[in-house]
Amino acid sequence: MKISSMFSPGKTVFSFEVFPPKKTSPVETIYETLDALHTLNPDFISVTYGAGGNAADSSTCDIASIIKHKYHIEPLAHLTCINSSREDVDINLQRLADNDIENILALRGDINPDLPPKQDFAHASDLISYIKAKTGDRFHLSGACYPEGHQDSPSLVDDVLALRKKVDAGANHLISQLFFDNSYFYSFVERARIAGITVPIEAGIMPVTNRKQIEKMVVMCGASLPPKFTKIMQKYEHRPEALRDAGIAYAIDQIVDLLSHGVDGIHLYTMNNPYIARRITESISSLLQTGA
Ligand code: FAD
């Protein structure tokens, strides 16, 4: 099933993100995670892809295939392009098609200063155009978006104009970078709609439940930390259980506000932690029901 067909008036799509286990962890760890996550009935589960673009690594497709064929949940396979050649992308597209995967989140990937980009794709929009030209409507294509602007963008206006190019190239669904202040998301959606972007935009929510995660997230994506969030994190930073519960409560609070504003969808960055995903899902499931 293509993800674009999941969106309809009055329904809020609810989805999860997982990542393939590190090479040092046993692959079975992801099976345990999926075993627990699938019982929460998300509309789809996305699986990240390494920015290194190693076409020999089939872990994203393998996990997406398990999600589809074992758990009967629609997968969304991430695919980056900055360190990939057309041949690398072709290998991945063939592998996804062979596994009946219908949904791809087409991404540029972060530029690694130690790994010179390959020349075939400069932006996610180039990857989207390439997949469209090569495979027509075989795949539903999603793209990433940035409520506070992408770090490489000179301005919010440039960023939204670049996003419009991505949608014009064929992205028919967007998932946002994480944010901790919903007002950034609402302003972004307004900018996107003014720019003529009409596709559904899912809000990416990351429950922050430990200290290391906060530092990593801020460095990686530059999300602003509102005073309410910082205060909570400072108060509980030395009490792991309290910090976890406060992080879960904060994410639920964000989601309730987003739902009451009629958001198209919520994409939960689960960090492969089913316990946290369960607590959040159970708290909001009645709000997700159509007509509620
Ligand atoms: P692009 O859309 O190419 O944008 C990158 C920059 O170029 C932006 O500043 C944009 O404004 C500008 N730009 C875009 N198109 C044009 C154009 N046509 N002309 C001029 N300028 C343009 N990374 C991974 O490595 N693996 C993952 O699995 C992964 N999953 C992600 C999932 C989500 C939901 C999000 C939000 C991010 C994810 N990332 C992942 C991170 C992502 O790869 C980085 O944020 C990366 O730096 C940008 O990727 P992009 O696809 O948004 O790039």
C-alpha cells in the first residue's frame, strides 16, 4: 500500500521510525523491537539508511521486508544519495522492488567532511527525479523537511523554495525533522502552504529520555530547546527514571497540541525503544481515532 493513500480528511496518520542495529549488535535486537512495535498498530514504520550509501548493505531493505511480510505493516525505506552513484541507487531500487517495498523516503544524507560526495546527486530532489524517471509510479516517494530550516540553508525562504522543488520533483508526503517547540512547526506549515506545497506533512517527534540523547540531538540537527524543555531536563538530569518519564510526558504534551491543531500525521522517532513508544501510543490512541 502506498503511504499517500493513508491520508484522508479527519484521519491522523501515526508512524514509527526504527534504525538497523549497529554492526556490533546482534541483528536479532531489531526483531525484538519490531515484535513489540507491531502490536501498537502504526500506519507504517520507516527504516533509516546509512549516509555512507554503501549499496552492498541491504539491512534497510531486509528490515523493511520483515515489517511488510512478517508483520503486515507498510514499511517506508529511507534511501540517501550524496555518497551514491546512479548504479548504487539502481541496486537499491531493484532490491526494494524485489521485496515488494512500495515506499521510499528519498534523502540527500549529511555531507561527511571525510567522504567526498559522489557526483550523480546533489540534492534529494535529484534522487526523486531520477527514481521517477526510471520507475514511474512504482514507488511512493516521501521527503524530509525542517521546521527550523535546514542547517545548510541560507534562509527559511530559501529552504521552503528548495522544499517546493523536492515536491515538484515528485515527493508526495513530507516528514519533519524533530522539534521541541510546536510553534516552529506551525509557522513552517504555514510557509509551506503559502509556497504552494499541498502534500501531507507529518510532524517528527522525538521523546528525549536521557542526557546523552539531548546533547547528540542538538549538535546533529540544531533544534531549539525552549526554556520549558531545558528546565525539565536540568531538574531531572541526574535521575534517569524521572528524566525518562519527563521526556515521555513532554512528547505526549507536544503530540496532544499537534493533534488539536489538526496535524496530518505524527512520526515517532522510537530510537528502537518499544517501551517508550508503547507509553506514548497508549496515551494518545483515543485521540487518533477518526472523528474523535
Ligand atoms: P535536501 O532536500 O537535498 O536538502 C539539503 C539542503 O539543500 C537544504 O539546505 C535545502 O534547502 C537545499 N536544497 C534542497 N534541494 C535543493 C535544490 N534543488 N536546489 C538548491 N538547494 C536545495 N540521514 C541519513 O543519513 N539516513 C537516514 O535514514 C535519514 N533519515 C532522515 C529522516 C528524516 C525525517 C529527516 C528529517 C532527516 C533524515 N536524515 C537521514 C538526515 C538528512 O539526510 C539530512 O538532514 C541531510 O543533511 C539533508 O537531507 P535532505 O534529504 O533533506 O536534503
